[in-house]
Amino acid sequence: MMYRKLTLEKTLVFKIICLLWLPVLASCAVNHKVSKPMTLNYIEYDRGKSFPTRSDIGLVYDNHDYTFHNVDLEDESFFPDNSFIPNAFLKPLSRLRFSAALNAFTEPYYSYRFLHFFKKNPHIGIGVELIHLKVFLIDKDQRVKMRGTYNGEPAVRTVRIGDFLDYLSVSHGVNHVGLLFNYRWMLKKTPLIPDGRYQPFISFSIGPTAPHLELNLKNEDKVERKAYSYQWAKNNWGLSMGGGIRYKFSRHFGLFLEYRLTYSYLHGMYFDDEPGTRVTMDFWAHQFQWGISFMF
């Protein structure tokens, strides 16, 4: 009798243990079932702040060939809002004025990129990006060094730049279009997000640019518009490098912060409808940006 009682007790204990562990085992099975493959394709959009910079500005036309050195240029990254909140976009959108919202949406500093990470080595990605940054000559009272030839005569002097340039900007964008390389670290992986919720990354891109030059020259009291156009040319190119961190709050969506350094070499610009003219600029610029990611 004692032996049968002990056997029954052992059987009962075993059944209770099995019942207690069944939910855990079921949970593991479910988690195993919902484990997903990595999202290898990323589409990202960001806004940000591009900081002021300096550039030499060269002009070749008629019997002039001169350069202004170390000209201060502004970025106007938040135009027309003067705020990191895109009010010029949100206000017309709230009133269902889609055309006005779309026009404002393209005004500030922004960039787009598409990335594909390799299945065999998901740390490495390759893609394309568009970087839309701007530069403006705002302070026309600044005094700069001028060197070269003006009216066929040697010119080496310090001048007020507003006496020569009435307006200068690349305000519809320098427009870097680059082949992009990206390396990421994949931290805090889960079955739903096997590429990691936190993704520190570094990137590099290089490619052509399509600057939109706007230029009015001033000669005494006369102002002449010389350029207002997008200008694709082989001597217009740029590169960027930077790093940041991406946070995936779900399988298909994430947010990121990033620092970027860009270099713009714009030596293929010219006056509209005036062959043989040339406008040159080249400059480094710092950017800080924030954006959203869509992954699939």
C-alpha cells in the first residue's frame, strides 16, 4: 500500500510539473514561429540643420577672370519657417491646400536615401542618396580679398562683395546624388527584429551634383541676372561622410539621428545662355539631421 501511494504521489507531482511548464513551452514555440527574417531594404527621409560655411567664388566672363576669397555663406536650412517645426508645410496641409504644402515641403534642408543590406553580410549596405543643402550670400557688406583680372586689368584688392554680386545662392539645392556605402552594428536583437533595435552606423557617398545657381551681377547701379537654372556638369560633384544611430521601434519603422560632413565641388557652373562663362565654388559643410526609416 505504501509503495502504491508513493507511486501515485510521484505521478501527480509529474503531472503538475508538466502543467506548469506547458505555458512556457507553448510560449517558446510561438516565439519560434514568429521569428522573422531581417528587413534588408531601408527607405529613409530626414530634415536637419546645415551650418554656415565659407567658399572662394570665382567668375570668368567677357574680359573678367577673378576670385573672391573666403566668402561667408549662410545655410537657411529652415526657410521659410525659421524653426525646426515645418509650419510652412503643416499649416497648408491642415487646410487641405496640398499644392502649397508640397511646395513648402521641398524648401528646407533634407535628404532621401535607399539602402539594401546584404543577406550574407547584413552589416554592410549599399544604395543611393539625395542630399538637398543650400548656400546663400546674405552679408553683402562683408569685405573680402579679390584677386585676378577685372576689365582686363590685374586686380588684387579688398572689396565690399555687394558692389559686385547683387544676389548669389544655390537655393534650390546643391543636390548631391551619391552612391552610398553604409556599415551598421546590430544591437539588442529580438525574434521580430533580428537586425537589432539599436543600429549605430557610419556611411560614405560620392557622386554628381545638380546645383541650382541663382546669380545677379552688379555693375555700378546696374543689376543683371546671369543665372537661374539647374546645372548638371562633369565638374560638379560632391561627397559625404558621417555616422549616427537608428532605433527600430517596430519591425518596419524606425527613427534616426545623424551627423554628416559634405564636400561640394562646383566648378562646372555658368551663366545661362552665355557659352564660355564659368562660376566656381567649393566648400565643406557640417549637418545634423533627424529622420524616419521604413524597412521591408
